[in-house]
Amino acid sequence: FFFQAEDGIRDAQESRGLGDVYKRQEYYSELVSSLIHEMVHVIGFSRFLFEYFVDENEKRIPLDKIVKEITIRGEKTNIIILPKVVEWAKKHFDCPDMEGVELENQGVSGSKGSHWER
């Protein structure tokens, strides 16, 4: 995001020049990034909502067709095994043997399993 001074984004106090605009730009970019991140959770990317996933015919997808627990590097973790997700990941990572896309297994109960592993 880039906010120009003429966009009307101003502090209540008098601006000290373009430096303030750039500081606000970084701040707004972080806000927008956080908003997008949380909206993705709201529309369904949360381990608490996987059981409600439906296919193109609006039939509920069984949980064992969405996520699978495996052991990676000696730790139990979950992977997403939805065919379209796996197909995309295989191409993106150039890894034809990929079984699924790993979910993070760290964090608190609300975030664990609701983010891609980095």
C-alpha cells in the first residue's frame, strides 16, 4: 500500500513532512496485512472450521479427507491433504512426492493447526 499526502490521510497534529507519510504507510500496511490474515481465518482457514468444509456440490467433506496427522522430523503434525491444495503445492514447491501441506504445530490452542508451517 502507498498512501500519498494528497489522499487526505493526516494526523490531527501538523505534519512534519514526507517522513510522516512513510511512517503511516508502514503502519497502514501492517494493519491491512493483519486484517487480511484474520479475514482468511473467518472465511474458513481454522482447524475449528475444517469439519464444515464442503465440496463443489455443497456436500460436507469428511475430516479425514481434509487433514491427516503424520510424523515429520520426529514430531506429530497435521497436513492438509485436499487434492487441489496438494496439487498446487506440488507445482509451487516443485515436489511431485508431496503428500500434503504442513500446518504449524506450535502456538496456543487457538492458533495451533490454523496456519501454514513456515
